[in-house]
Amino acid sequence: MIRRTFIALTAAASLMATASYAADKDIVDTAVGAGNFTTLVAAVQAAGLVDTLKGAGPFTVFAPTDAAFAALPAGTVEDLLKPENKDKLVAILTYHVVAGKVMSSALTEGMTAATVQGSNVTFTLEGGAKINGAPISAADIEASNGVIHVIDAVILPPM
């Protein structure tokens, strides 16, 4: 628990440090600049989504940290990054994206939102804001084409 809290605080601090200039950078460049989203950025590149997330948007991205990806079962990330699993990777990544700019102040208990992947996500607020049960550890990191919310887990679309 202490490790997870420390990692979440580190992620939040990294993104907050970039927040002052992030509004001049798009979502991808903001994530790269934060330094704790290397796995997410590699996955976005492998999925061929860089140009999309550098596009006009606006997009709301629920960005799992490197620690969130590391918490997946051993070999999961490596398997997803294989070219033959590109469709599955795209589905997982686009499940973390909502079209439009959704700030944390707009979230309400039980609210649902359609993801770019096509399935809905659900927000809860009790005990802190969460998306599908994954804690949002840093919110409202503005980018030129949307907003990033840092999450502490990788959320998976329904099968």
C-alpha cells in the first residue's frame, strides 16, 4: 500500500510539474515529458495510435502509469506488444480514451461514458474518484488537445 501510494504520488508530482507547460503540448508529448508513462507510450506507438492522440481532439485519456502496467500478470505487456496482438492492444488502449474533454469536476457518482473503443466506463466517487474501480491519482492535467487523468491500474474492456 505504501509503495502504491508513493508511486501514485510520484506520478502525480511528475505530471503536475509538467502541467505548467503541458497545455502547449499534446497528450502524447505531455505523457512522454512526464517520464512515468514509458510503457503507455510504447503501447500507443505499437498500436499505431500516436497520430490519433496527437490529433485535434479533444480527448480525455485515463493514463495508467508504468507501475500500473507492471502490476499486470508477468508477460502480459510483452504479449500485447507483439504485432499479431495489435487489435487487442488497440482495444485496451482506446478503452482508456473518452472523446471530448472531461474534467474531474464534471464526474458524478455512477456516471458512465462511452470510450473510443465503444464500451462504457463507470465512475465512482466514494473514497476518491475511480474509473471502473481504478483510482484516479492525479486529475485534470491539461494538454493542447485534451486532458489526462492518471490512473493506478490498467482497465480492460468487457469481452
